[in-house]
Amino acid sequence: MDREDLENWDESRYLELNSYFRVRIQILLDTDPHLKQLMQQQQSLQLSDLIDQLSDEDQELWREFLQLDSIKLHIDMRNHLEGKGTPYNPRDGFTGPDDDDEDRPPVW
């Protein structure tokens, strides 16, 4: 990842988009007839099924979110390898039980 990409990290925007898509995806699952039919037929959905049902504007926001998520993963991995931040564990990822901040929305 380029240094310039890492400098584009915007945690508040990442958290905003994360919260937005938590709600947006739940609304889609609750209301979209096509997705409901897929769930009944397949008993599971692929992420691409959900994203395909988003508006063009939401799909653009999704791409922005994925770019920020990629930067976050790179930063978390670098910090882990350098012994900084919260170490990775399979259950919680790069977050731990001490990272629960009531003022901060949960991330996926």
C-alpha cells in the first residue's frame, strides 16, 4: 500500500460509513423482496447479492468504505507487526474487550 493511501485514513469517515451500512444492509434484508426470495431459496446470501441491490450512490459509498477498510487493515497489521496497538486475536480481530467504548459505534 502506498504511503499516500495511508495518509488518506479518516477514522471518523470510516466509522460513519460503517454505521451507515450496518443500518442500510439491515433495511435491505428486511424489505427487499429479491433478497428475501434469495434467503428463502439459498438459506444464505453473498455480500455481492446485497451490494447489487444498493443504489448507484450507495455503491459509490461502498467503494469508499472498502478503500478505507483496506487502509485500516493495513494500519492494524503494521501496528500488530511492530508491537503497537491491540494485538490480533482470532475471536476479536484487532479489537479486544477493552476497546468497547459506549460513545463509539461497533464496527463489523
